[in-house]
Amino acid sequence: MNTLAVMCMALTRHSPSRTPLARTSAATCSVTLTNARRVGTSNHSSLRWDFIPRTYPRGSAGKTGRSGVEARLPVSRALSAVKGMNDILPEEIGRWHAFEGRFRAAVELFGYSEIRVPIIEATPLYVRSVGEGTDIVDKEMYSFVFHDEPLTVRPEGTAGVVRAYVEHQLAAKEPTSRVYYLGPMFRGERPARGRYRQFYQAGCEVFGDAGPGVDAEMIDMLVRFFASLSIDGLEVLVNSLGGKGTKAAYRERLVAYLRPMQAELSEDSRRRLETNPLRILDSKHERDQAAIAGAPSVLDCIDDDDKRHFDRLLELMTKLGTPFRVEPRLVRGLDYYARTLFEIKGRGGDLGAQNTLCGGGRYDGLVEELGGTPGIPSIGFALGIERILLASTFGADQATASVFVAPLGERAGAEALVLGRELREAGIKTLVETRGGSLKAMLRRANAVGARLALVVGDGELDRGVVQLKDLAAHAQADVTRDSLVAAVREKLA
Ligand code: AMP
């Protein structure tokens, strides 16, 4: 299938009033309009586009001889990344790798293993798990129909992981499973610093443990991990939504409280009063703030079992020395939560207003809801990697190479390749200047890539069986015999 055609595929958000397809296509990708057709309506989407992939005949793109899509792109306008979706450039990737390495190491210490699930899942998976009436499902999903199958580019990680857990019957293999994931998520939110349409999350899920011991352990693991990244002003908010009984009782109480002030609420909240009243507590709308501030607390109608669970969680967190604050109005934007809920906020760095680093909680009914064995409790969290990088100052090894090999002349050019191979086999990051050039230009490049050492080889050095080793920071140099070179480089870099 034509790759660009797929990239130009009619990805539509659920909001009928905003159709990026039409906007984008008009500017850059007229082919999708000819390939798209309207395919009906549903509760949460009145406009969908069906993409019919088309293979373009070779040569139809004129001189380039490539895809028809490319041929129709306006040549005068440079293409740029989709709004809210960012490139991570080579100069930035070091910090991402450092974060990912630290995250893996931190969670693997607690027995989590990585799981990789697809980025695209069936749309009903998210509608059933995240829930209708949530911002994600109502407004933010990148959904499309492909060969009559409604699909969505994942807006979050838990639903896909639970789907995989159920599909592969992982519950039958182990009584408890601990998994983690890392990867991009997609939500059509209004972009701002720390809020993107493609963003990266890392998360963990535990299946088969009803808590609250594992809840306390998970929150403490996160707090300690964030502290190890030197993130300032950590604040942990916890709440319990209770199980089914508590949730139902609270819902009733909340509706009874909100109903008389219905007229003052925002349009979204008025609608949610009927469909999903708990979501109103999540609203950022100015008109809703006074109502939210006076709303009853879920903790006022929590049942005995749920209360025991929550009290024990607080006791364990106190025992572990995890700082926390109970926030009775914390409900979080996804439907599947029950009992423990938490958020961790940070301060400082370039974080700004989007300061929630991480959110999580229990979703005890979700495995069953998605067709798995009833009664498997679960808890998980997801953290936003971009926000962690904004909030923290930890560095990364920025150097492309530790050693830069600078050959002078053709004979030396061949020897430089051999040298490079030997050093890399010894685990030393090495860049060989294969283009040649003057010594001055090559040393300038060695500095630019952040190398600590430069190895200069010319005909003279080859004849004498030596290599000139330059310490670029100390501005010192010495000839080193070819045989002892790897050891000498190791010693210098130690
Ligand atoms: P959620 O899946 O909504 O519970 O979000 C978990 C974490 O993911 C948040 O605390 C943020 O750190 C991060 N996150 C959520 N949405 C975005 C977004 N649009 N852009 C960047 N990070 C996000």
C-alpha cells in the first residue's frame, strides 16, 4: 500500500464541527478527499470518513516517479508537522533515552516486565473502557473506518494492555501480573506547553492484587522515582471513588446537589449531569467552578469495605513516609476507575500550568468489562514523559562519540576504518571521519560532536606503527603504539 496515502488517511476526530481531514486535505493532500466518502453516523460521531487505499501507477508523479500523493502536494509550500505533534531531534534524544533507561530500571526493580501492544485498536475498546461522556471519547479520539472496521489511534495505554491481558489469558498463567509500557498516545486536545496531540506515556499495570498494599507500593515507587530525577515540589493527591455501591450512592448525591444549579453550569456539564455526573468535578470551565467547590465529598458516602481499603492505604503510605494529601474531589477523566485514585504533580523547570506528571488508580471491573475472568482486580498509572522532561533537569550524555578518528590521506583512511572497528568492539563510541579534509577542519568536527579524544593518523604515524592521541579537553597529545592503543584510550576515558 502506498505509504504516503496511508499517512494522508482520513483520520478524523469525533467532533463533527472540526474535521481536520477537510482542512488538511485542502492545503496539502487533495487526494484524500477523492478517496474519502461519508459513512454514516453514531452516537459519538456524526461524521466519519472511510479511506479507500489506492495504488498510484509508477510514473504518475512526473519527474519524481513516486506516489501520486506526492505529485499533488503543492510544491511551493513546505510541509510541517501536524499541529500538536512534535519531532524529537537528535540533539534532544539523549534525555529521552536517559529517561527511558531510568524508568525501565526503576520499575523492573519492582518486578514489572515490558508489554508492547498495537498503537491502533478497535474503537469500541475505548468507548467501553474509557467511557462515553468522557472528554477523550467524546471529543479527542483520532478515529477512522478502515475496510468497514472502526479503529482508533490509542489515546491511552491501559485499555490496550487489558485487552491483551484478556486475549492472551495471562490470568491463567500467573496469579498476579506486573507489566509496563512506553509509547506515543494521541488525543485531539488544544495544544499548549506540556499538552500535545501526540505525547508519550510510560505506565505500569498490576493485575490480580486487590490492594491496598500494592497501591501504596506503586505510589511510593513513583514518588521516589520522580525525586531521583530531581523534580521539585512533588505533591501526591489521593482519593477513593469506592466500588460500585459507593459510586452509585455518590452519583445520586452529586446529582441531587447539582440539579438545582443546573442553569449556571457550562453546556458540557449540563449534558454530563444526565450522562456522567462525576465528570463534572473534572471540569476546568469557569462556570462550573463554584458548583464544584461546594460539591459533596465521595468520602461522605463511602461504604465500609471501601473505607477500610482507603484507610489502610493511607496508613501504609504514612508508614512508608510517602507525602500525600487526600483530595476528595479528585475523580480523573476516565470511566474505568474505582477505589484508589491518585495524581502526582510537580513544580519547577519549564513545567508551567500543565503540572500533573502522572495519574492512576484502580480499575477493578475493567478486566471483566472487556470479556475477561470476573473478579480480577487491577491498578495502574501513566506518566507523561514530555512533562517529566520539562520538570526535571537531569542531563544526558550528549556526545555523539567519545573518540574521533582523523585520518590524513588515503592510506590512513583505510587504517582509520580498522581502528574504528577495534575501538567499537571494545565498547568505545567512535566516529571515523570518512570524508577526509584538513586536520584543522577534522578537529573542529571532533569538538562539535563532543568527542573527548581525537586519534590522528597520517603516513608518518603509519610508518612508525603509532597513532597520535589528542586529549581535546587537556590540549595534550602523545604518540601511542598501535598495539597499546585500545588500552590507552580506555585509560584516558576512565
Ligand atoms: P491520563 O492518561 O489522562 O491519566 O494522563 C496521565 C499523564 O499523561 C498526565 O498526568 C500527563 O502527564 C500526561 N498527559 C496526558 N495528556 C497529555 C497531553 N495531551 N500532552 C502531554 N501529556 C499528557
